[in-house]
Amino acid sequence: MQEQPTQDSTQKETGDPSITTSTKEPSMKHATKKHMIITVLVALLAGALTGFGGYYLKTSIAEVTTPAETLHPEEGAVQNGDVFGSKDTDTFKDTAEGYLQAGGIDGEGSHSLLRPGGETQTVYLTSSVTDLSELEGMQVKVWGETFKGQKAGWLMDVGRVEVLDTQGTAPTEE
């Protein structure tokens, strides 16, 4: 009696029941094709999400570094009320007001913010965002991030500056 072909195997045309071939090959090809389609779709989705994430990251960084007006004020063009530097007051949350002059203390800071009360009230400044040299001799309000200085009592990285008075005067020692 001849063996009936099953769903899993069939006899070859030779008639020899010991030689069979698997009919699972088409379903394995189907599974591989399905796996490849899923992989391609996941890759496309990951690429799209990466693109959108990069766009939004770039946008949020631009908001932090976008100046209120300009990063480098033009000489002679500065007026009372002008604001220079970043709009981000969350990063630059420390503030101080005073007379801006060139020079730090023992290599710390490029500028000093003189305030009433003497040398102990001086804030030494650096800026990674705006050019402070164009604002020397003015009364300003600065927003920044305080750092521990080796020599300076108060060392601040300034991110935003508002000009209070272009004809500022240095406070007198009391």
C-alpha cells in the first residue's frame, strides 16, 4: 500500500517512501519575509523618531543660546534698557546689579561687577554668551550661574546682561 502524503512531507517522484521533502520551506520563507518587513518598519520608525528628536533638541538649544537682541553689542549703539545674551533665565538664575569694569582677580574672571559695600560685594564675571567688554563703564544687571572660585568670593558665568545706565558710576568705598 502506498503511503499518503502528509501535510509535513511528500514523496519524491521516485516513489521511494524513504526520500521525502519538507513542505515547511514556503512557510519559513514567509516568516523570514515577515521578519524582514517588521525590521524595516522598526528601522524607519526609529529613524523618524531620531529625526524629530534631533529637531526638537536643536530647537531647544537654539532657544537657550538665541540672544535677546544680539550677542555682541555694537560700540555706541548700546542704550538704557538693552538686553544682551540668552533668554533662558532658568539656566542663568543668579542675578546681580552693579558697575561693570574690566579685570578679574588673580586670573579669575575677565570683568568685575562693583557693588556698594566694598570689595567683599564685588562679583567677578566671565561670559560664555556675550561680550562684556562692550559694556564696560555701565551700570548693568547680570544673570548667570555661580561657580566656586579659588580667589574670587563670587565668580559668575554671565549669560544675560541688561543695561541699566550707559553712564554708570562706580560705587564709592564705604
